[in-house]
Amino acid sequence: METADKTLPDVMVVPPDGGEHYWQPVPANGHINVRLAPHMVHMTHRFGFGTQTVAPGCYVREHTHPDHDEVIHVVSGTGKAVLNGEEREIVPGTTVYIGKTNRHMFIASDNAELTFAWILVPNGLETFFKEIGRPMRPGDPAPEPFPRPENVHEIERRTVFGEPIADTYKKS
């Protein structure tokens, strides 16, 4: 079934500095690059695809996607994936599949950024990143860490997230 805007291109090449870029708030303190999403290209099956870079020693909070499947592929850096409470080491080349409703978080090691490609089916993560982030131009220096918006839980519920999970992560 066709579900996307047919006026958008059927083919797209996104150059290395292309896509939509957003700085992300604490606790990730990194940045997002949305590479493909239904508002950018005509899709038969809606998905979002991009990269996320998490600053050294920072993390993506534990969360779920009740109606979405997600794939993470580590491009650079090392860290941990915490999947339903179980820690797994992740290194470049690691691919993680997370079916809907599974709790997950990602933690960058203290010595380097952790960068991974992500795909979410169906899409919606790109909307969340835009709403909680700040516009970024490739090459700009990172801003000082900034807080998540006060209405972040409303944004989560409206986009692709399950009920908020208390942030109990403490660096060991």
C-alpha cells in the first residue's frame, strides 16, 4: 500500500554532510543526522534512517518503542547496549535488533564518541529528534550541554516512545 507523498523523489543520494542535523540534550550530549524519512523521499513502507553520535561517557536513556522495530549498527566507538536489563558490549560492526516493546539504552565508553546508524520502522524518531534537539551545521563546535525540553514526555508519547522509564543509570 502506498502511504507516502508521491510528489517526493523516488531516488535520493544523501552526501556525507547532507540530511537534517540536530544537537541532542543531556544525557546523550551528542548529535543526530536524519538521513532518510518520509518527509524527504517517497516511500512505500515508512521508515526513518540516520546516525546518532553519543558523547564520551554519555548515554541514550532507557526507553521502549511500543509499535516500532529498531536496528542499530555501530559505526565507531565502543560502549554498551543494555537490552531488557542485560548489558552487551558493542564495538564497530555490531548490529543490534530491538523488536517492539523491548527496553533498551546505549552507553558510550568514557574515551570516545559512540556513533551508530539507526533505522526505525515505521518512522517517527526523526520527529522526536527535531523537537528535542537544536539545529546543527556540520563542523560547528558542540554547544554546552543543554536540558531536555520540559514537555519531553509529551513529545515522547506523541512520537514513538512508550511510557517514560525512570532514569536510574549511574556510571560505574
